Amino acid sequence: HPAVVSKVFGVGVSKAGTSTLHSAAKELGLTSVHWQHPGLAAAEIDRRIHAAIDRGDAPLADLPTLHDVDALFDIASVQRRFEAFDAAYPRSRFILHTRPLDSWLESNARHAERNRQNPDYSGDWTSFDRDVWAEYWVTQHERVRTYFRNRPEDLLEIDISAGDGWEKLAPFLGRPIPDTDFPHEFAASQRTLPGRVRAAIHDGRLFSGLERRFRSVARLPRTGHDRREAPR
């Protein structure tokens, strides 16, 4: 029953279907935050979470706008300090989102290269040490699996790239399996122009985007399409 699940936390590695899980959670009727939140940059969310845990408070004590959120995905401090979330929020469920190590490393290497080639990028993720990242992948998986080894009902391991979807996620969260296709946000195939067009047609973003472009000139009235959240 949905009421028995307090919160849902993504505790796998980034770039392993977190955007898809965020969308899927919302489709299942949960409120969800992915990476950042309006008025809260990702770094600020992490800073507040670490500060709260370090002084012995609940991890979200300094984030009142997140108190009532059902699911959190792609938040580094959640992934690194999931034990504190488990202690503070009983009856929560944890999702180890994963993908094969080699493809995960390649994805992160490409991301660092895109940052390096982007003249507008001002962050510090422009280098990639394969050995360091591989060690992190292995360590994170071992930590999570070891911690929940006697509580399999509280942990779901899911690999979106292998085709895992509603049949694993919905029952784990106490939700019926939807009769809609499982979302696949930000897949590598969608980064090509044909892939992005196909994805936009599939979920209506192409036509709502054209409508917004035309309305900016013709000053047409707003429609419900404007409230669609753009995927990351």
C-alpha cells in the first residue's frame, strides 16, 4: 500500500537513469526532486544536507521546501550519506540505480569532454580519471548492497539501460503498473537531432515548443502545454 512508504531515495550512481526515475516517480503520483529545486542549486542542497547530518539533525532539516517531497534523485549527498536518511526517515525505500561499469565510465568521460569543449561552462568537471571513477562505482555499489543485505524489501536495484521499468519499480513503491510506456529521459539516442525530434514528438514537447515560439510573436493566450516540465 502506498501509505507504508515514507520517502524514496536514489542511492546509486549519477548518469544511470536518474532523470527517467524522476519522471517515472511523478507518473506514479509521487512528488519528486531531481538534482536541484527551484531556488536551490544542487551544491546548496548538498551543503545543507551535510551540515544537518554533521550536527545530528535529520538530513532535510535545513530544507523545508523538501520536507513533503516523496522522492529525491541524483543528489550527491543522498548517495553518499544514505545511512543517515535511512535512520531519519523510517519506512523509506531506496533505489540503487545502476548501469554496466564500462558504459557508465564512457558516459562520464563524454560529459567531461563536452564540458571542456563548452566555452560557456564555468564548473570544474573538465577532467576524467577512469580509475578514480571506476573505484567510486564499485565502492558505492558495495556500500549499498552491504548495508541492505538483510533488508531486501527496502532496496530495489534497477538498470534502466537493461530494460528494467514499471514491472520492477511500480510494485516496489506500492503502485499499480501504469498502462503507459516507461519513460526514457535523456537517453544517449536522444542527444542526436533525429533522436531528440522523435522524443519530442512522443511526449508532445515538439508541438508545445513550436506553439510557444509562435505565441511569442503572435501573443496567443497560454495553454496547458506550458506547464509541462522540461526534462533534464
